[in-house]
Amino acid sequence: MFIHIQNVETYAPEALGPRDILLAGNRLAHLGPLSLGGLPNLETIDGRGLLAFPGFIDGHVHILGGGGEGGFASRTPELMLTDVIRGGVTTLVGCLGTDAITRSLVSLLAKARGLEEEGISTWIFSGSYGIPAVTLTEGIESDLLLIDKILGVGEVAISDHRSSQPTHDALCRLVAEARRGGMLSGKAGLVNFHLGDGPRGLGPLRRILEETEIPATQMLPTHINRNPTLLAEGAAYARTGGLIDLTTSAPPPQAGSKQIPASQALKMLLADGVPPDRITMTSDGQGSLPEYDSEGRFSGMGVGKVQSLFEAFRDAVRNEGIPLETALLPFTANPARILKLRGKGLLETGRDADLILVDRESLELHTVIAKGRILMSQGELKARGTFEGASTVTKRVSA
Ligand SMILES: [Zn+2]
């Protein structure tokens, strides 16, 4: 299958100007002037009025569902393929959350494999909120070495009442194991840290950097935009070499949360002198979002959406005025580099055939192509998950 996108304004994410893009199977085969005739199985897309970007990478998604902190009925549902497509996401990393008892790494791995079969690229993190980390094999190192889909550990909770209150020594050992496993397996070995509202903030990670030889690139703290204090602390942490991640799913404004929208937070960080290559964004998709009424009473449970990732990108460009090339980094080149996903994050010959096309004016999603397959065309879904849209079986057919 060949896909020829003609004359499209291309952001790799750096601006390349109008290009022709040829996708051959699962590879980006050519970027530049091109005239084709007689190629079998060739699909042509007129790129005029569109912009081409690398497919988005979402590095923190509760693909199995998460939550559960309000009892069993508050466990959130599993991710569906169409949620991913509508977010312009072609690659994601699945993780467990607070609950590592009724959710397991075995199920997480199976779900990731299922999504991969349905058409996107997936990896997972070992571990969950608590330490010692839950693992599939005897430890973090062997998980990284033996399971292709595992590329790090997360989300490990710190500075949160729901954390396992890990000691400094336990955190050091965890990051060291992830680092060794990453080096030996040629993977990132990244530790994704969930930051709560607690006053310790990023203190535990700063102490690791001060007292050990572990480099800052081994750790990616997330939810940095959950309140203004943590965002300011995150800016200082990133200016001195740390990596930080912003969460795009957010409770509604009336829910009493102090979270700063990720697009605004990005603008503040850049204005604060944080180098743009140290910032990523993730959706926290399928995580639970408790909602409260004006009196602060629990009123219901929302679910984080992968789609919020693309909305944050649009807001960053349209509302915050961040240039396209910069606004794309936290969704494309940065996560690909930080997670060591070699085929991802850039439009470049030889990379995977993952790209999105958006309307030049509205920045609405137009086309999503993952691994050379068109999942959305002209804003319409062209693929669905196995159980999406299927008719409900009401009668058992006997053989
Ligand atoms: Zn979290």
C-alpha cells in the first residue's frame, strides 16, 4: 500500500515548506518533489490547505482504565481505538495507576497488544503508584530486558497521600534499576513519576539528582500543571536540566481544581526560560476526574480523554500564540527522544508511516495515518476498535 500526499505544508516538526510525502507500507519513504504513475495500490491525498505533522505520541494513558479511588463503581472503563484516533495519536504508552490489585500488568500488556493489532503503536510501563514496583518478571531490570513492550516504570506516586510514601533509598534503587535495565535492553528505562499536591513537590527527585550519579533524563515527573506552586517548581527543575510533563485531561473549572490548562502552562514555562525540548504533554487518558459541586461535595466522576492531547495542541497555537514548530515538540520530537522511540516523532525518510494532516486555518484534525494505514480521512473515522459499533448479541446461536 502506497500513500502519496501531494504538496502539503510540512512540519517535521521543523517547518519544511510544501512537500510531497510518500508512505510505502509502514515507512515514510520519501519527502520532496515526486511524480508517480502506474504504482499499484496507490492512494493519493491532495495536501493543499492542509498541514502535515508527525503522529502524536501520548506517553501516559490508562488504557485498561484507572481510578477506583471512590470504590469499585469508580473504576474507569478501558480505552477504545476511536478515542485514540480522535486525539491524532498514533503511539501511546499504557500504564497502571493507583490500583495494581484489580488491574494487572498481564492485562495491561494484553490490552497494549490488542491496540497494536487494531492499528496503533503501543508500549507500557512496569509498576504502578506503589513501591516496590509490581513487575511481570522478577524485577524491573528483567522486565525491560525480557518484555519488548516495557520501556520504563510508572506511574510511581510521590508527594501524594495516595503514594506508598517511598523512602529516598527506595526511590534511588528504583530509578537505578530502571536505568540499568534500559541500558541493557537499548530502551529508555524512564521512570514516570506521578506528582500529587503534597508540599514535598519535586523535592524527592531533586534529592536523587543531588546525591546520586543518576542523570535527570532518567526521570519524567507528570501532572506538573496540577497547581501554580508545582508549575513554578517544575519550571525551576526543568531550567536546571530536568524533564517535565504536563497533563492535558482536566476536571471542569467548576470542580474546584487548581489545575492550569496545559496550553497555558506551556506558554508560562516558555516565558519562564524553560528550554522547549524539556517539556512533554500526555493526556492521562481514562484516568478518573472526580467532580465536586459549588459546595465542594462530590458530584460525579469524569474520565480523562486522549482527545484532550490534540485539543491542548490547538489551544497552544490558537489561543496562546505559540509557533507551530515549538507547539509540536511536546507531542512529537520530545517524547520520541525521551522515550527512545526511534521510528517515531519526526517526519523523516525511514521513520514509521505515522502522520496526521490538519486543516491549515482551523487546525481541525483531517487525516490520521498510523503504520501506513488511514484511520481517519476528511475528519471521518475509517477504523474502529473490535467491539466499537458492533451489534449487541442478544441471542445465543447454538451450533
Ligand atoms: Zn497520575
